[in-house]
Amino acid sequence: MPIIKIDEKEYDTDQLSTEAKNQLVSLQFVDAELQRLNAQSAVLQTARMSYAKALNEALAAQQVLN
């Protein structure tokens, strides 16, 4: 009988209706996806900063040669 807390109220998941259980599963899935996408976004932002820095360095080197 796992207990979940929603809006400061505790619920026994074994006592939830089928509809409530389905909504809870969907909510948990969405939360997990948001967490995964936030982590992926952080990785992509880091890569973008690295590429932008490398581009700036390449452009600066090109200006020195010209």
C-alpha cells in the first residue's frame, strides 16, 4: 500500500479508482519525460556553448590570417 502525497493530502494507491491510477501513471510518465528532456536540454546547451566558442576562435584565427 504505497502512499502518495498530492496537494498536501496522502492517498493509499491501492485504494485509488482505476481512473485515478491511470491518471497517476500518466502523470508519473510525463514527469519522467520532463526530467529526461531537461537533462538532454542541459547537455545540448553545453554542446552549443562549446561549438559557439570554437566558431569564435576559428573566426578570430581567420581574421588574423587575412
